[in-house]
Amino acid sequence: MSPTLNADLHCHSVISDGTLTPEELAQRAKDKGVELWALTDHDEIGGQTRAAAAAAALGLDYLTGVEISVSFLNQTVHIVGLGFDANNSALREGLAQTRGGRAQRARAMADDLARVGIHSSFEGALKYAGNHDLISRTHFARFMVETGVCKDTYEVFRKYLTEGKPGYVAHRWATLKEAVYWIRDAGGLAVIAHPARYKFSANEEFALFTEFKGFGGQGVEVVTGSHSAADSVTYTDVALEFALAASRGSDFHSPTESRTDLGELPTLPEQLTPIWTLLQHQIQKAPQGLMPT
Ligand code: AMP
Ligand code: MN
Ligand code: MN
Ligand code: MN
């Protein structure tokens, strides 16, 4: 499979914090020229059957996907899993465990926001959560835009909901080892999502990549909607240094919020191994058109 394939292996549906259904995303991916797609909802694989079916109906190749929240050195790191068996029970149970506690965290966030005069945000955020188990900061951000506290969700994350700002509540997610093992044991490959977004020191980042590799992690997102061109150059070097394959994904959440649309990304640098070349057996190939009658 070509390194210039238009693969988009990172996006979100209403099953987590996106605003489109799996079917709408499949259609949008197809319309935008995506050739290999994965839906990677946060901590939830409940959309996989719908996404795979919609992709097949549109003639779009598909990989199962998920984005797991992990706590590592007091920061939240996201690990994308690709090409796993979505019926694997250890993976399903692990994700259910990770989701537990989001409601309690959301109530604590709302209490903290109330202290700065932003009221009823739990109920407000819940309205946006298609899946109440997955209530996330994104849903709070949408409520705060709706009520005029901020002009867009980017402003929300600059002024609220992030470390040191009102509405931020620290949370313990899965460990790096758990997330990588769940993905691996279900037959998939683990990928470090958007590495430039973390605020690690050089030593901490080295520890992240070293431990990830040690647990059997195989990839890193080099080209993502969260990276600048300079970030992609940086993580090309890191991928080579750690002998990791490279992934590519928009991290698309919503037509009105996301800056990068499905499939609208630079191609991977040619010296890297695209992660999809390691996933040939896991790709759900779309039917090749109907036989003439
Ligand atoms: P949560 O899983 O509840 O902690 O919510 C994290 C989600 O918030 C991410 O998956 C993004 O969709 C969204 N988000 C947008 N901007 C930021 C930001 N600057 N920092 C953290 N999360 C952000
Ligand atoms: Mn998100
Ligand atoms: Mn993420
Ligand atoms: Mn994401």
C-alpha cells in the first residue's frame, strides 16, 4: 500500500465528543477523498460496527480504532489503537473501567466553574453528550460557547478546563501499560497520539517513548491536525530514533469546530514506515463494486 495513501486514522463521532454520527463521518471521509479510514472515539468502541458497515457500503477501506486516555507522569496522554478485534472482552472491560469516573469528574468540574460564576454547566454539558458515560471537557466547552462565556471552544481551552484554570479537575486514567496491552492483546497496534500537544520535558518525553516501546507500542502520529509542519519534522526524527511506524489522522470532531477536515493533511514523510503497511491483515477491505448482471 502506497505511503501517499489518503489514510485518516483519527476522528470522533457522537459516541464520544464529535458532533457527527459514524455514518455521517464515513460519508464525509469518502467525499473528502479518504481511502483508508478509522473512527477513534475516546475510550469507547461502541461505534465500530456502524462505522465499518457505513465504510463498506461506501467502498471505503476501514480499520477499527479507539483513542485511550492514559495518565503518564501527571499528564494525560492519548494512545490510539488501530486494527484490533472490537469484540475482545479484555479491551471492552478495560475501556468501561476507564470511562467510569467521568460523571463524578464532570460534577467536580461544574462545582469549580460555579465558583467563577458559571452555573449549571453539568446539565449544560450533558445536553451535548450523545453518550452520557463519555461526558468530556469538549461538552463543557460547547456549553460555554452556547452561553456566551467564550467565542469558540479554543478560547474555552485557553481560559478554562486546562491545568491551573477554572474548571480543571485532575483525573486518573488508565496506565500506559494497560492501554498498550489492551490494544496489543486484542490484535491491534498502539500509536502515541499528537505527541507535540504534551508538555513534557525532554527527559519525560524520552521516558514516554522508551516505556511505550518497551510495552510493545508500534507507532506515533507524525502528521495530525494538532501538529504544525515543524512538529511533524520533529516527530519524524523521533519516529526514526525509536523505530516507530508513523500514523496520520485529522482528529476531526466537528464541521464547525475543527480546523482540519477529514483527509485534509500533508502526506507522511517518505522515509517513514506508514502504520497501515503493518496492518494489511486487519484492514476491512471494501467490496470492489457490484458484478454486472
Ligand atoms: P477529556 O477527555 O474530557 O479530558 O476532554 C479532552 C478533549 O477536549 C480532547 O479530546 C479534545 O477533543 C478537547 N480539547 C480541545 N482543545 C483542547 C486542549 N487545548 N486541551 C485539552 N483538550 C482539548
Ligand atoms: Mn476529543
Ligand atoms: Mn487526543
Ligand atoms: Mn482525538
